[in-house]
Amino acid sequence: MSFNNYQSTSNTGSGGGGGGFTTGSNDGFQDFPKLAQIVANNVQKISNNVNQLQRMVNQLGTPQDSENLRSQLHQIQHYTNQLARDTNKNLKELANIPASGISSEQKQRRMQKERLTNDFSEALKNFQVIQRTAAQKEKESIIRARANSHINDNKSALIDLQSPQSFQAPSQPSSQQQQKQLHIEEDVDIQLLQEREQAIRKIESDIVEVNQIFKDLASIVHDQGEVIDSIEANIESTNIQIHEGNEQLAKASDYSRRARKKKMIMILIFLIILAIIIAVIYVSN
């Protein structure tokens, strides 16, 4: 199985810690869709890498295990960690892009940021789980390697003691060759163990970094919550003002209606009085 198709960092604004987006001007309104798409792509890449890492971790300690497999695993893990770091930076930039004045667009962007944050958090959680599993299996393999190396040395010694030739003095060139071969094997074993221990320390360092990204995500979610509360407060305030305005309009309409009614009554009374006066004058004549 080939493991060369892992997803590395994006080359369109998020990779390698390169230049990000300028979010402090009106350009932010145009940057939002591009940056949101980059974050979505990165989250998908992280998920794909996690699935690939899971298959590779499952092979550790099995007949399919090899130094090439571990090297590929460490490489994918490293690039995925870099991708998570870049995505975290992109999310912060996305949160700092100023909102537009259109309420419907504000709501749409808020929902999109929440969805991206949740998707990234879920992918990051799965990545951290596979990191811990890989580190644990690497540690177990080192313990086994050390134990096997010690056992093999003892077995070699026992075999030499039980061999009939062990009582015979070996020739000097053969003894030197054996000692040289043993030193080479010991050096290779030591170097291999050191490389594996170094790989474990790197994975553990990456796990710590992922923990920090989780803290940043919590901060982003908290800030989004405050923004949402502010928006909801403004909406509530607007609704109250609209309600008060409607009440004022209703009062004004009622006052106007009463005024017209009062005016009609006064006109009616005037007409009645006028009719009485005319009738009195007519009767008198």
C-alpha cells in the first residue's frame, strides 16, 4: 500500500505560515468567501490525513510494520500538524473580518464561521486521538525492541556456551570479525532506538501544540458568543424601539380618531342648536 497521497498544507493562502489575508479594511468583505473556502478545504485535508494515519497506526506492531511505514507516518503527522496550525490562524483571521451592514449577510457569515469552527474542532479531536495512539504504540515498540535486543544477546551467549566449539580457541581473524559485526549491529540498534525516541518526542510536542490550538478555538468560540449576544441585544433593542414606535403610532391614531369624533359631535350639536333657533323664529312669525 502506498501512503504518498497525504494532504499537505494549502498553497492558496494558508500554507507554510505564509502571508495571510488583510482583514482590517474593506477588502475583508471580499476575503471572507475565499478564506472560508480555504478553511473548509484544510479541514477536509486534516480529516483525510487522519483516516490515512489511522490505517497506518493499525499496522504498527504487525508483520506489515516497517521503518518506511513509520517514516511515512511521522511525515504525514508532521504535515497534518502544520495544516492544523495554519487552519487555526485562518480561523482567527476569519473572525477578525469586519461584518457587513446587511443583517441577513451577518447571520449567514456567523452560521458559516460556527460550522467551520465546529468541523475543525471535530477533525482536530480525531487527529489528537490518533496522535496519542501513535505515540503509545511507538513507546511500546521501543520497549519491545530493547527487551528483544537483551534476550537475543543472552541467547547468543547461551548458544556459544553450549556449542562444542566454544571450548576451542577460535582463530583471531574470526573473533575480530565477530566483534566488529556485533559492534555494527549494536550501533544500528542504538541509532534506530534513538530515532524512534526522537520521533516520539516530536509527536508529544505536536500533541502539546494541538492542545494550544484547542485553547485558541475555545477563545474564538467565546468571542463569537459575545458577538452573537451583542447582535441579539441589538435586535432586541430594535424590536423594542419598533414596538414603542408602534405604540406611539397607535396612540397618535387614537388621539386623531377621538379628535375627529369630538369635532363631529360639536358640529352635530351646533346644527341641532341652529335647527332649534330656526324653528323658534319660524313659529314666532
